[in-house]
Amino acid sequence: MSVAATFQRAFRTNRIDPYPMEILKRVDRPTTAVKENKIPRLDERESGFNRALRGDWGASLSHERHRFVAKHPLSGALVQMQFTLSELVDGMAAARQAPGTQDPVRMARHIKETAYFLRADQVGICELPPYSVYSHSMATGEPVELGHKYAIAILIDQDFKTADASVGNDWISNSMSFLSYSTSGFIACILADYIRRLGYPARAHHARNYQVVVPPILLWAGLGEMCRIGDIVLNPFLGPRFKAAVVTTDLPLAIDKPIDFGLQDFCDRCRQCARYCPSGAIPFGDKQMINGYQKWPNDMEKCTRQRVGNKLGSGCGVCVCVCPWNKPYTPFHRFIQWTMRNFPVARNFAVWGDEIMGYVPPNQKNKWWLDLEEVDGELKVPARAGSRGNWRPSG
Ligand code: SF4
Ligand code: SF4
């Protein structure tokens, strides 16, 4: 074999994922114990944000919820795009199935490559768990009927550089979330339309028009494990620094398996998010069986009050910023993540390592956004932003 051919064989790959998903340990069931027959279908109208809006937690929080999106001009612009996308989630499938679309393995690969072409950061596929379908939609108030067989989950990174500069409790936090919601929704709407044009039913689910609960889909699609922060899934390459959209469909697709990268043990030891959470919404204790999931019980009301009622910023993502898995994807950090995945003893040093490497304080040199607050129709410079939580090291 020529030198050139040897080089190409060694370094060129036909891997389709931007991240090396193939090195992760696959398991038959999620690492969180799930009792399917105990999981109730959730009503999206009972979400924390909707309860704040309708005044369950007082008139003042309801008032803040009304101005939550437009409180910062960039977050207002990002959510405006989500409202536009909310009209584009569904439609009629073409009358005939396109040739060559019946092979599930081929189509799973093709759909992932299409999503990556559309600039998704990670994609996973699972069968749609019936319990992940909302009982009622917040957008319409109507009961949800969704019989699709498969779910395609699309992740978008919220951007490490921004997370590195942000304290989490400041004027960019909402925009980080909304960037990922808008972008993943944009990809999901195009992907669902494409699948319908291939002759199969498909519906996009994004932040302004979900009919599905996202975390169980991410678990079964092999995109992460449940973490201490609560009802969110943590990804081995992005940490908690992402948001997701979903496409449900009857297009035949080969499915992925759940992953195990040691996170249940890691979160048992770490607790960094609980130390820094400004509202005390994240527990220090053990997991509990809640609604069919064995998970850490976060306090939805405290978290919602902090994010919606924050006087020092728009939203809150302190837990995302301080998590040891929130890192750039450099060769050094890939090596550290490999040790954390494979050597339980290394997990004891993760928080200490973050302190030594200077990741705990925000890196203000990377700050690029404008601190602005919309008050009574006028943009003002706020007196100050929040901090990375309310915990300080002793000594
Ligand atoms: Fe995370 Fe902030 Fe909510 Fe605490 S209050 S769980 S740090 S978003
Ligand atoms: Fe788990 Fe630590 Fe991240 Fe919290 S900060 S989610 S405990 S790894």
C-alpha cells in the first residue's frame, strides 16, 4: 500500500457524527431506572413557565413572565423566530413514498447526514415512548394525539465561548437558550418537511410547539444521561450546554441505544451545580423515584422563580456554566472527558481540577454581548448583573 493510501486509511473516516459517538458505551436501557407503567403523560400547561404566566405563584411573577422574552433585545429577536417556526411544524405527506426509502439502516444514516448538513450538533433516533407524548399542548390547550413510531432528536450547542464568559445569571442567559431552541427548531421544521416530501408523515416539535416531552427521547436516543440538575439530560461532549428539538415520524428508521458514560456516579460525587444554584433548586441528596423515574428531585418553583423573576439578568443558567462537563472540545478536554468516563476515581478530582484550571470564575475577556434591559418600552443599561451563584468556597 502506498504511503498516501496508508495515510488516508488511518486518518479519513466515514463517521457521520461530528462527535465520536461510536466510542460511547451503549446499553439496553437508560442508566436512570425507568418504570414505564408508572409514568403519567404530562400536561404541558402545568410547566413552570406556564404556571408563572397564569399567576399560580403571584401577580408579580406573572408580570415578569410577560416581559421575560423581550427583556433583552437579542432574546426577543430569537423568540420571534420561534413564533414564526411554530406555524411550520406539520403538513400533508406526499401521496407516494420515494424510491429507496424503505431500508431503515440506510434511512437512519441518511436522516442523520441530512440533519448534520442542516448544521445540527448531534442527532439520535429512538422509538417514540408513548409516555413522552404530552396529554395537552400548551400552544393550543387541546388534547394531544400523536401516533408516530419514531423520534429523531436534534441537539444544538449553546456555545462554549459564551458560556465561559457568562456568569449564567446575567443578560445573555436567555439568549443562549433561545439560540439553541430557535436553531434546533429551524432544523426540525426543514427535516420534517423533507420527510413528508419523501412520502411519510412527520411533525417537528420545538420550543413554541412541542407535543412531546424531550428528556425521555434524549435518553432512549443515546444522547445523554439524566443529571443532578433535574429534569434535563447531560451530554458527554456538550455537558448540559444544549437545547433540543424533535421530529416524530413513521419513516422506517434504525434506532440508537442509550449510553452509559458514568454520569450517575459522577453526579453522586460532584454536586457543583447544587453548590452554585442561586435559588437552591438543585438537591445535594440522593435520587428518588418520582413519576416513574429515579432522579434527583429539583424544585421547579424555585428554579422558575429565579429565571423568570431575576432582577439581575434575563434567565439563569448558572448550573450549565459551572458543570465540569461544560468544556470546549479540544484534545486536552477530550482526554479529560475520556478519563472521567472510564476511571471512577478520576471523577473525584473533576471539581478540584476546574478550580485549579480557573474554570469556576467567568472568563470576562470573552464577553461580547450588551447588557441591556427593556423597561416600559425603552432599553436601559442595568445597574449590574448577577454572579455565578450564591456559594463561596470556605477557608
Ligand atoms: Fe439552574 Fe439557575 Fe434553575 Fe438553579 S435556578 S437550577 S442554577 S437555572
Ligand atoms: Fe452532575 Fe456535577 Fe454537572 Fe451537577 S455540576 S450536573 S452534579 S456533573
